[in-house]
Amino acid sequence: MPITLPPITRRQFVKRSLALGGAAMTSYELAAADSANNLLDQNRVALLADTHISADPDLVYPGTKWPGSPVKEGEHESVNMADCLAETAKNIVALPPRPAHLIVNGDCAHSRGTEEEYKEFLRLVEPIRTAGITIHVTIGNHDSREKLWKSLPFLKKEQMGIQADVIELPHANLVLLDSGKKGILGDEQLNWLAKELDERRDKPALIFGHFNPYPNRGVRPIKGMRDGESLLKLLAKRKHARAYFYGHTHEWQHNQRGHLHLINQPAVSYYFGKGHAQGWVDMKLTETSADLALHCINHKHKQHQDRWQVSLKDKKKLE
């Protein structure tokens, strides 16, 4: 089972707030709680990756200004990771209609996945949950399954283990993989993936995992996952597997191998290169496509509202 954070009811939200002193609720959070029963779009999914939340809400990256010339339009100096996730949450809750699901594709935590980091992460995504949106989390190299489990008292013991499962949506199946801390799926998970895909040929599939499947071609040389080629070969043999989404490299990139799209999600806050896009992706699913729109934290960034389209069907019937 994947790590899933279910929606929070208004009653639960108010009860938690009172336990913490009551006055901490903002008008934005109350609005989210009041309208949690609003219509949610089952064909809309918010895609986040690499939030890198610290136990310290005031921590910034890189901590000092970039050397050299003044920052130009669309570029950044230091960013506060907590502020970036809070702004992202506010923008997603304000969408008309809201997505029914949100995926954080690995590296929720900033360092090694401490209980204090997850406490802060859960605090920051609480407005999303009170808005009725279900959050799904994959494991990244900065995460700790065990520490995250400890932060989720509603998680049952039988749900612990490798965090992989399928989210069934009207137009596509979303398959969440667990590439762990070291970028290894393993034979057992690859066999499970092949079986799940073969049993679900009635719908196109979009696959999610934190690690890049091959060496990064961006500004930082980052090795791909150890069994990335095995994953790509498995997906190449199945025409209804339409895309693999990954984070880890903190860049907004797109590649394609035959029918398979490779979508590199940007980091929500922790960017690697000067001028890199940071933000989240709004995915809208139809019978024929997954339409992706990049929402940068800095709306003046040159890649804000970049759009890509993943075809969910070939001209011929999916094989």
C-alpha cells in the first residue's frame, strides 16, 4: 500500500486547532475546512516532488545570495522551503474545481526523514487535506518510511512495507512505485508492476517513482536508479503504459521513448540551478490525454504555465 493521507473533516480540523490553542486558524484554513465537501474533480491530480521540508520552518536554501550579477526576472535568490509548500497548498486549494488527488513524488523531508521534519510537513499539507483532497506519498532518498509511519497513527500495520499500489481513476490508472533511499525497485516490485499492468490493460497507466530511470541530462550529473533500464524495458513492452513521472533531479524536463513519455518533475522549493523552475504540475486527464501545466512558485518565471501533453491512446487500439 502507498502512504496515503486521507482528507480531514472540519470537525477533526477544529478539534486539532483547539488542542493547539485555537487561535492559529487562518481565514484561508477555515475556508478550506468549510468547503471540504465541494465537488472534487476525479480527473484532476496535483503533482508535487521534492518538497524538502525541514523541522525549522525558517530554513532557507541556498542560505546566501547567488554570487555574481543581480537576480533577473524569473530567477531566484534564497527560498524558504516551508513558505513554498504553503504557497503551493494555497494555490491548489483555490483551484476551481479542486483535484481529488495529490501526489508528492518523494523527498518530503529535507535531511534524512526525521519525525520533526514529518511533523512540519504534515502541518503544511493539512489545508490540502481539509479541502477534501487525498494525498499520496512516494518514498525518496531523503525519506524514512519508519519515521513517516510513526507520524501517521491511522496507518495500519498491514499497510507498512514497500509503498506501491494503484490509484484507479476514470480515465487512467496511476501506479505508485517505491524506489527507496537507494534507487532500487527490486525484482519483487518489478514483477508486481508487470502483473498489475498486464491485469489492467483496459485503461492507460501513468507510473510514478522518485528516482530518475537513467542518468540525468540536466545541469547536475545524477545517476539513474540501479534497475532503471529494467523498468524502462518493462514499460516499453506495454503500450498502455504511457508515462513515467519522477523527481530527484529537481528539473522540469520531458523526454520520450516510443510511446513512453518520461516526465521529470521540478522541485517544489529546493532548486539545483540558478533560474531553475520550482513549483508543481497540474494534471488534467481526458479519455485521450494527460494535459500537464507547470505552476511556478514565481509566476514571472519564464517556464510558468509551460504545457505538455501525454497521449493516452495511439491512433490504433492499445495493445
